[in-house]
Amino acid sequence: MSVAIIANPSAGRGRAQRVIEKIAGVIRERRLDCELITTTGPKHAIELASKASQNHEIIAALGGDGTINEVITGMWDTKSKLAIIPGGTGNDYARGLGLPREPVAALDVILTGKTTKMDIVRETDRIFGVVSTIGFPSTVLINVNAHRDSWIKGSPVFLAAVVQTIRDLQSYRAQITIDEMEIDTDVVGVVLMNMPWGGGGLKFAPAARYDDSMISVVIIKSIGRWGLMRALPSVYFGKHVNHPRVEILQGKKVRIETEVPLAKSFDGDLEGVTPYEAEIHPQATSVIVSSS
């Protein structure tokens, strides 16, 4: 069994570098047939995964959800299998696939786990395996990125971005088509899910599964600032599903048109603006999960 581990040392605000060093030591100690390759910048993992899929049975992504997204983009339509060693901040891929967060335990899953199939969602030229957003959640990411060079680091950056986004909260007219169903409504955001958790443990779509051949669409309708602030904590527990301003639907194709262009995000990375057009690719790639 030949394994290529594509690692992003910048992921997780430095955590990934420590994970890389730990995994490299285990590989040497056990004399494993693993090639450890590090990325040098954004999108590099796509190229590395595409090349590695020509020679390796398993392509493991070591980093955050953005790194995993890049690795999947490079190999999802090949015969290679995806594996994951979490090294980021949110780690929603690991959460949704039931993988251990501890690096050596995750490596053991690669060596002893079982192979299953995972759906992939494709939107224009992008794919995602966990979450994609427009509106409020994407604006939070924009505000997080605006503070990257600030002296403020870590969780306070995210909290500051949420506060700023809520302070400037807007609603947008959107035409949402899910398969044959058409919805015309005001929204503050739309979250498309392939797994239950996104945004580092927010349980946006409790019923979503990576292998159910469906996109779960969480529509957050127009809501005031205070209403959104009160509702946000409930998302961690999936209790927002009964909120009167939240509607969760499922479908295989989703199109969203908005009166003003809204930023799109894919597994935590921003790219492009609406219109938005996505389609599920059922069981599109093989992934290694725990045998238990």
C-alpha cells in the first residue's frame, strides 16, 4: 500500500507544522511506505494531489479543511483513495467522517481502516465536500481575512468578524431553485451542506450525510441583528432547525440567483460571486474511514 501525504505547514495557525513533524517521526520509526510532501502556497495541493494520484493508491491530506478541499480537487475523479490527517482549526471533514483528531490515530486509520464512498458537490469550477455558503457566512470569512495581518490572532479574530458582520447585517433577494422547486425570498445567507458540521463545529444540517446523494440546503431568511445573535449559539447543537426563519431542504441540483453579487465560499475558501449553480456527484470518490 503506497501512501502520499500532502501536508500544508501553514494550516491551523501553526498546528499543522507540529503534526507534520510528529507524523514524519512515526513514518521513520515504523518504516512506512509513505511519501510526505509539503505545499508551498495556495492551490499547490491541487497540483501535488493530481501528480501523486498517478503513483499512489492513497492520497492523504494533512492540514485544515481548505487543504483537504484542494487535495480532493486534484484527485477526486481518479482511482486513488482519499485519507485525512486533521491539522487545521475547524476540522469539519474529520468530524463529518467520524475520524480521530489525534494525528497518530488518524494515521492508523489510513493503515487499518476501511474504504467507503463519498459524495462530491461541484459548483461551476469548484468542488466541496463539506460546506459552501453565500451571504452572512461568506461575509464572516471576508472579515476574517481582513484581519489576517492584525495583531489580533486566533479565535478573537473570528469573534470580531462575526460581530462586525452582524453589525452590518443585510438581507438579499434570492431566487433559489432546488431540483424543480422554486423559492423567491429574502435571505441573510444560504448554507449548502454535504455533512452535518461546518464552520468548525456548527451543526448546520443535522441530517446531512456524505453518502446520501443529496445536498442539504439551509436557507436563513431575513432576520434582525438581535434575532440572529440569539439564534447563532443554537446552531452548535443543531437546535436551529425549528427556527421560524430557517428552512432546510434537500436536492441534487441547486441554483441561486441574487439581485446583487454575493461572495461564494467552498470549505472555508472564498472564490467567485453569485449566480450559484451546484450539482451532487454521488459516491464520486473513495475515502478511508475507521473500520469501527
